Amino acid sequence: MQPDFSTPSVARMHNYLIGGRDHFRPDREACKQLLRIAPSTRDLALVNRAFLLRAVRYLAQECGVTQFIDHGSGIPAQPNVHQVAQEINPRDARVVYIDNDPIVLGMGKMMLEEDTATTAVMLQDIRKTDAVFNSDDVRRLIRLDKPVAALFVSVLHFIPAADDPWNLIRQTASRLPSGSYLVISQLASEDPQLRSDVAQFMLDAAGGNWGDVRSPAEVASFFDGLELVGAEAPCEVSRWHPDELGPRQRTTEWFGFGGVARVP
């Protein structure tokens, strides 16, 4: 499949919002329109990125996790999950990145060309849990008799309710050994009109590659049956193990909502 640079890509839009260089005019124009609908979008992207890195560092350093599966990893950005994990566990850290965007696959392979013994990037639909766990890369790098961290950071809003992202989380958790972790954040808003406006804009801009901005209560239900760590309840993600120097969500029109949970 040849990449399409003439229409916006959500991966390239995100890259633009976090200050990356891998984007094109249609991506930048779409971001400018989105910022008019929801001006805090750039803050939101930076906050979610910081939450991802903070959660990986916490799990590697405080919980001894050495294996990570990053669902919907997006275009590589510095530092990335494997770099944070390897900084803490340089010999044992293993990371598999998964995305359905061919551009992410190509750039990921370039990034990892000298690190294929411990890290892989694969092109796959994250909704296909069986295909993910039966893939050569996961079988090669991930041991399912040891704790694994499954990352779903800023990706579940791409999955519409009709495709049941809650079942995706349940199915993933069921394949992980006890003592594993899930890291979840999803775009949320208390404002039904904003949820509708953003969803319609993204469906149009991204050619249907979008799901739902959800209410905080809907996002909280992703954690049913899991044991929250680091916070008593799901929260706006800059409040999860906050870094004094890290970015903050400055408005509440929409925000990253989620947390980290242990598989019992």
C-alpha cells in the first residue's frame, strides 16, 4: 500500500502537534482547523505523550516490567518507549510497536534497524488481538510467562463504539499473565457537543479513520476488573504521577483521561 500524502493522516497530525517534523501541508491544515474547534489540542497531545513516557518509566523502574507492547504507536518520536525502557533495563527491555499506518511501519523500521534483537515494529490492526499475540514479532520478543505492559495511549478514540474497544481491552488483559499492566488514555470531554463536533471533523478529515471522543465515565469503564495503580481512580493524565516540570492540561474542553492498571 502506497502512503497517501494528499489527505491528512492522524499519525502525521499528532507528529505535528507534538513538534515533530514528519508531516505535510494537509496534516498541518487539518490541525489548524482542529485547533479552531478545540484550542487546547496541542496541550492535550503533549500531555498524553508525557503520560506515556512517565508510565513506561514508572513500570520499568518501580514495577520491574521489561516487556512492552505499544498498540497504536504512531510515528516515532524522541525519546520513544524502547529508549525509556532500555535506559532503565538495558539488557532485558523488549518492545513491540504496532500500528496500521504504512508510514509508521517504514519509519519505525528505519529507527530500529540497529536494534532488531530487542525491538520490533509491525503493521497490524490492533483490534485483531489473536493476530497480534500470534505474530512472529510478539512470539519472538515477548514471554507470556512474565509480566507485560500493554500500552493503549491516545489510540482507543480511533475505535468506534460499534467495534467495542472495551472488549479489546478485556481480550488483551485475558492474554496477559497476572501481574501485567495496561496503560490506557483516551480523548474525553464532558461536553456532548464538543464530542460530536470533533468526531465529525476527524471523520471527515481523516477519511473515516476515527472513533469517538468519550465521556470520562465511558473511559473509566475500560478499567473494570483491573487494579488501578498510581491513582485511586482514572484521571486527567497529567495528574497521574505528575512531573513538576512536565506539561499540564490548561483547559478542560477536552483532555486525555485514563491511568495505569494491574492485571489481577
